[in-house]
Amino acid sequence: MSKVFAGSHTRVLSEVIREIETDVTEYLGAKYMPSIDEPASSVFVDVWEARGGLIKEHTIGTDPQSAPRRQFRTQQYAPGAYKEFIRFNEGEILRLRELGKNDQSLRGIRQHLNENALVLNNRIEARMELLRWQAILNGTYVYDGKTVDFGKPAQNDVAPSVPWGANDGFGNFTVANPSSTPVQDLRYWIMGGYAPFRKYKITKVIMNANTERVFLDNPAVQSLIQNRFAAETYKMHDINAVCSFLIPGMPPIEVYKSWYQPESVNATTGLVTVGDAVYFIPDGRLYFECKLPDNNKIGDVVMTLSLANGSLDNPAPGKFILVDEHIEDRPGNPYIDVFGGFYGGPRLKRAFDTLTGTVI
């Protein structure tokens, strides 16, 4: 006996498939610039200036010579504001079902609200991670067309005499530059050749995966690898294994692969187009982690006061993610907003101890 089934009865849903998204738990920048709550409406940075020198010779029976006292400077800027919302109109509230379930009568608006709250949280964390690395690598914070310069010394950003690789005109490595000498460059910067770095104990070098690729693809590096392992089977070009014999005493290299994706929204259809993944550390940029006070922290991301936290009379700092329902107060045209964000910005408090490189 033949039977006719409606489409809704033959649909089988066993799981919900998620596309690949950035993993905020793998963000490295918070190690050096953690996010903190600050109950203030302005961001301050107090900096003790570095001191060195030798104590002067003294003749007994005379007054000692004076030494200049340690100086400090204070920076202040108005915090940035980062906030977005995702709206569900009446039609969407009524028709959205719970994903991954066969029973289409299960209302799904709460599931969609939770999922989009997670989206906003990830976008907040990605923004903060990008702000961290922009401050570390560039020594600045840019917001609304204005630039805050944290005073990172120019000599703290090293560059080779010959770039390590060719780029596509947009700052992205394409192929290794056969004329470059990355091994000699790293040895010179880290092993005492470069005077401004001598006072630091460099404990790690951080780069992205494409910079690692260009380093290992360098013909001189390839030749050194082949000569070193001529009598052995060596199939995996691990950058730390390579550097350990090419540069004895070289601190470990960490390849940081976390990324974000730019996106564009079609003004007519509302369709979101997601771009290619972009590393938080751009191609050709290096960060030299140093042994410093405060567990190697060089700054923080300050989250300042907002009305979304606390109350009108008592606003509070921190990031915020809220569901704002307008059902009973707008019966004619109800909607629900999920909005989130934070007010604040980065503080590169140890700009004078932030060591970086530009090899592209």
C-alpha cells in the first residue's frame, strides 16, 4: 500500500552543523595585556621612565654629587565605545524554530537569542585581541580617526637590511626573498649584536604561520637544514628544531595562528559576506617576549563605565551582553534586541619595554 508523506514528516534532523569560527580561548594577547574593569570615564597611563647609569666616584670628606631622580609621565585619553545589536522582529520571533529538532512546533527564539549573544561575545573578544596586538606592534591606539601614541621607542622595532619575503602590496607575504638572511638577523637581534635589546632577557619570539613559512622557505635556511641533516632522515621542518641548531641559545618561537574575519553586509539584501581569515599578528611582524616585572605584562585593555552595566545612578565597568525585549511595551510592533559591547581601550604601560620586529 502506497503512502504519501508530507515534506515536514520526511525531514530528519540529527544535528546542527556549525561553520568554523575563531576560538577565543586560544587568544594569546591577553597574556600580555589582560582585560580589566576600571570604574572610570577616562583611561590613564602612569609611566616610570627607565633609568640606568653608574654611581659617580666620591671623594671622602666632600659632599656627594646629586643624581637625577626617576621621572614619570602620565597619558590620558577618552575611551572608545564598541557596541552592536542584533534585532529579531515580530515575524522572526513567531516563526523561528529550534534548530536540530524534528518537531517544528518547538519554538526556537530563545535558542537564537542565546546563539547570537555568543556571536556578540566572540566579536567583543576578537576586537579586544586586535586592539592588543595593534598596541603592541604599532605602539598606538586608533579610534574615530584619532591616534593615541604610547611612546614606544623607534629603536624597539627592528628591521632587517633585506626583507625576508616579497609581499603582495597589501602587507601579505607571498614568497621568500632569496637575498634575505633571517638566521643572521635573529642572531644579531637576540644574541647581543643589537645594543638596544641587550638589557632584556628575551624568552620567546612570536610570529604568525605565514612568517614561519617564509623563514623556513628561505634558500639559505633550506641549505643549512640539508647540510645539518644530510646523514639523517629529516622530514618535518619544525622552526624550533631548526633554530635550536642554527642559533644555539635561541629562545623558543611560538607560531600564533589565531585570526578574525572581516565581513561586509549587502545594504539591499542584508546578506553577510565573510572575508578570508586575517591573523591578529600580521605577516612579517615579530614580538619578542621579555622577562619583565608583573609576569611579563606590558599593559592591559581597560573596560570603563557604561550605562549598560549597573544603573543610571551607578554605572559600572565591564563588557556587556544584554537581551532587550520590547513585547509588552510595543504591542503594535514588538521586537527583541540582543546587544553587546564595551567602552574602553588598550593601555601599553610598558611601551619602552615592548620589543618588536618588522621583516616584510
